[in-house]
Amino acid sequence: MAHRFTRGNTAATASLKDLIEARDAYHLHLANLPHVVGTALGRYRIRDTDADWLAPAPTPAAVPAGAASAAVAVPPPPRTLANSAVRDWSWPAVLVFVDAWCEPQQLAERPGAAVPPLLHLPDGRQVLTCVVRVAPRTQRLASETMARTGVRRPGPGLQMLAEHQGLTRTGVVSALVSDGETVYALGSRHVSGQCHDVWVLTRDGRQRIGRPGARAVDHVPLEDHYPGVTPGRARLTLDAALIPLERADRWTPRLLGIGAPGEPLDLGPHTLSLGIIGCPVMAMLPGGHRVEGSVQGLFFRHAGLGGQDHVTEYLIGPRPGERAVDTRPGDSGVVWFWDHDVPGERGPGADPQAPLRPLAIQWGGQGWLDAGPATGGEFALAAGFASVCRALDVRLLRDEDSDLGRYWGKVGHYHIGWVACARLKSARARAFFAANAAAIGVSDGDLAAGRLPSATQTSGFIALADVPDLVWRSRRPKDAANHFAAIDQPGAGPYAGRTLLSMWLEDPASRTPQVWTAFHDALDPRSVPRSRGALPFRVAQLHALMVERLRARDLAGYLCAAGVLAHHVGDAAQPLHLSSLHHGDTGTDDDDEVHAVYEDDMLEQCREALMAGVAARLAQAATPRPFKGAAAAADQVMRLMQRTLARLPPTEILATWQAVRGRGQARAMWAVLGERTMDAMADSAVTLAWLWQSAWTEAGADAAGAWTLRALREPVSTAALKALYEDKTFAESRWLAQMTMPG
């Protein structure tokens, strides 16, 4: 629901700022009342026995039913976390947790012990209190057992181990983050803070992350993160530390059991509101255990020392009907995500495949007992994900190509884009691409030196050949299916015995997004749109856009479309992008590793030989004749995909990868696959130049009155190109079922 994360007018009469000021004004009074064990900010909790439990709207009374319990003949039962919940219309309130419930007769005898039902501010504002009986757990729970997963490649969500003073501490790797220079594992400070070494548990046992650095944060002044909103001396608990990765290229930023995360919810002094109370959240614990909860309170005061209070941004408790969130010591560092798949959470038109967005990072827990040990429940204490990133000055890495030196993803795409610029057939086209080669690719010298764009520094211009990975992957969810097509997947139903490739070659009528959609429906009508590859139709879309922009005399638009086309033509030369074995044997935990070793590690270690080999092949390559039409462009890239699979069968890549494990694996794969990999990349560069030249010729850009050579030799402004690729309507990304073949 959009109102979770934006300010707006509701039936509530008090704002979050009102609640903060009221609690601070009455803090000493509340803290000195007998039995008060803590306070938080939230909404009034209605008992399931209260008269207005089922009411669709608030009662006309000034306060909710039961708030002034002393006035009723039959006092209601004590309000607990188990027998009460927040209703849609619940009033804003300061939650006051007490370890004993006083009946009206007891309060009449000791009126000074009563929690005031209303807190009055000097300017006339009033804020409700909501008293909840709890019994804080005093006995420490046993830690979770070691959770070794089936993955070999480390990433967020794995259990983290650290040893200090003879003790082994456990936590969870929250995420991979970067400051633009170094990639870090983010975890809890109290787990890794003073330890010499930190490990994660993978299928092969312990893998060393690295040694904790100096960048960590425990508590910060609350007013530093919420200026003008939170007076007083309270300190915000963040409990986070950065661990520099010794080998960032070995890690994936995809969270175990979650996948690539979405943009963190950026909640702060101007965006956090009481609308977040009741927000459903979920987390994935090590071992693949999903836990669910909801935001129960804000700024829970969990400790006080020397007149200074410590608060946590989020108090996460069970959803209605549940008693606890299933969390224990050892879960510190787990990320809680907004569970937007809960009915009613997302508005109409929301993307069903949108990634989960991080809200908070758990650092501790609070156990409360309702009526004895048998009815106890755990709550999670969590810091805002955005607050942690602000305090440490880092940015979340969200996908494989975000900042991890992905060498096929960067070297491959940028090298293909760079060398293709020298292969245009007509003099005018050659002049234009020579002037703009640096806007599309990266020179061999820069590639060899590792001077590559980074997804953490997108405020500057990103060379176009990797914009689909470095920019659009995080900003255009529908672009995910444009990078691949499983053209070797055997069909089902009416398509049994055929593949998308065989159908394409045998029947031109099958070359439409509609037929491909029907093919996927026959395989599994429930398969998600992001799994239905659309690579050739994306090429057709970009080819039509190139022709359209040239005819409109828009060189910037043509160049931007041509530059991002370089990425997708490069994808067509990657065999694992063209197969149902996209990441290996489907369903195994090794899947991502074969993709990483072949496309990343192998080319990283052999990039100089790669560049020399591609150059030698291009020197002998012939220049094809131009063609016309977007359908012909899609056909040409499908023929490239066919040649790629014939050169480098995915089953052979898998067998080669499995033959050698551990040290020397990447170079062993190069010895077997390197020559044919260079053949595929050179073929891709020739095809790319062919597509560029064909669109140029089809649009009549070589005509004498179109542009002068002098004009074509002037580089297009990178500011203009950046404005185009940041505009989501430019070369709009679509799912396969939403595509049409351009006329």
C-alpha cells in the first residue's frame, strides 16, 4: 500500500512527531511508574473482546473502547500482545509495556501508579497511551544451530561465524555494499567487531570473508538521523560493521532464498510515518527458513543507562493470529523485507515480478511472555536499512553486475561494442561511430587496466554497452527477460518435439512474441514473465528505434539505441544465455557458479589473450551486406545464437567446468573453450556492426543532404545520452507477452 511509505492525511489526529514529543515530555513520569518496562510508538491495540473489535470504523467516543477501563462496570481483561491487534482505523498512541496489570480497584487505591490515558502537550495537543501487559524474558535462549547450506558461492543470507576471546559468535551476512571503491559484507558489529577473521558456512565448509575493518557503527544520536523530529538525548541502535571482501569477484550479491533485492525503502525524517504500523515483513533465515512478521512499533526504548536512552527504529512482532516471530540469537544481521505480495499491499498496476525491498536489519531480539512460558513470543529489534547505509556511507549492491568486476558482463560487452565501431561499411557511418566509440565501449587499454564503469557511481555517464546491466537491471524490472532466450528448450503440448530455434528456422510464422508466449504457456502456464526470454524481439525493437530516430534526424537517439543494442548482441554470443541450462543443471545449488566461472573468472584471468584473439579474427572477417526491417534484425541475431550454440554447446561447458574443481579451474576451462569463445565474440562484433550499418542505410543516413562529415565527426553529448537512458520511456522494456514485432 502506497500509504505505508508516504505521509498523508488519515483519520488519526496525531502525527509521528506528536507521539515523539509526547513520549519525551512524559518520559520521566512513565519510566518511574511501577511496572513500566518499556515504551514504543505505534497505534492503539484493540482487544479481540472489545466492542469495537469488528467495527469497520472508529467509535464516536473520544478514546477507544476500554481505554478508560476504570469507568466500566465489568473491567476488560488485561491487554496483551496475544489478545490484541492494530485495526485499520486504530488511533496513534504511545505503547506502554507493563509487567503487571492493575485492576480498577487497585488503581483507585493507588492512583499514582496509573498510566495516564492521555498525554497532554503544552499547546493543547493530546496523545493516547495504550497499555500492554508483558513479562520480559530474562533467560537467554539457546542460539540457532549452525546452518550449512547447499551453495558453494558465498553471498548474503549465509550464516556468519567469528571467534573472539575463545567464543564463536554467529550472525547473518546482511548484504553486499560498496563505497564506490571497495566491496564489503555488511553484518552486525557485535558479531564481527573485534574479531581477527570472519567466515561464512557454505557447502564446502568455512570460507573466509576477510578481516573486519575500522568502519562500524554501534549507537548514534537519534537526532542525527531524525533532525527536527526527535528531541532529547536518545541514541539510535544500528549495530553494523563492514568487512572488506578479500575476493569480491567470488561473491554474489543475490540473497539466499530471495534473489536480487530491490531498492531499499528510504525512510527517514521526511518519509517515515505511522502508516508503517502493521506493515507485513518477511525474512529468510540461514538454512532457507522463511519467517514472517509485521511492524508493531517505532523507536522502542530497549535500554537506559546514565540518563541516556537507547532506541531501535523498528519493533517487529507477529502478524495477527500469530504469537511470535521465529527468531533466536544468531539471527543478527538478517534483512527484513516489505512483504508486498500480501493482498492489498500493492496498488493496481504494480509489477508482479518486482524484487523484494529491504526495510530493516535485525540486530537483536526481545522476548515477552503473555501469561507464562508456554505463551511467550519473540520480537525482533531492527535498524532501518537506509539508516545503516547512511551511517556507513555505502550503497547496496543488488545484482551480479553491480560492482563485482564481472568480466564477461563488462569486458565482454564493452570490448564487443568498442571493436564493432571500426567495422561500419559506409564512410559516413564509420566517421560517426569512430567519433562516439568511447560512448559505447571501453578501449582495450582501459579494459586491461581495469578502468571500468561501476553501478555504484551511476551519477556519472555509463558507457552504453553495459547500461542494460549497470543501470536498467535495477531501474527497469521488465528488462530482465531481454538478456536471454532458452531456444534449445524442448516444447510441450502442440509444440512437443520442437524448440524455439527449430520453429524459427522452419516456419517464419513462428517468429512472433505471441507464438513464443504460447510455447511457454504450453510448458508451464504459471511460469513468471521474467523467465520467458525475449532477446531477439528486443533486438528487433531497438533496430526499429534506430531507423526511426535517424529518419527524425536524431543522432543522439540513434546512438543511444545502437549502444544498448551492443549489450544484447553480446548476450547472443554467450551460450549459457541461450539455453535452458542458463545457470547449469536446473534446480541444483551449483547453478550460479558455472555461469560465474565461465563468464567471469575465465575471462578475467585470460582477458589479454581474449582481446588479442578477437582482434586477429576480426582482421580476417568479411563485411556482410545490409538488410532491411526489424524482422530481419531479429532473424540475424537468432542466426548468431544458432552459431553460438553450435560452437559452444552448454553441455560441454558444464562438463568442462565439472572436470576441474578448485584452483586452476578457470584457466583449465580456457584451454578447452577459449578459442571458440573468441570465435563467438568476434562473430558478435561483426553482427553488431552489420545491424548498425543496416539501420543507417535503411534510414537513408548516407544521403548527401542528411549530415555533413564534419557534423558526424562531432561526438554526441554524453549528457544527452544519459538523459535518454535514464528516461524509462526510451526503448521501453517489456515482458515477452507485451511485445509486438515492429512492422
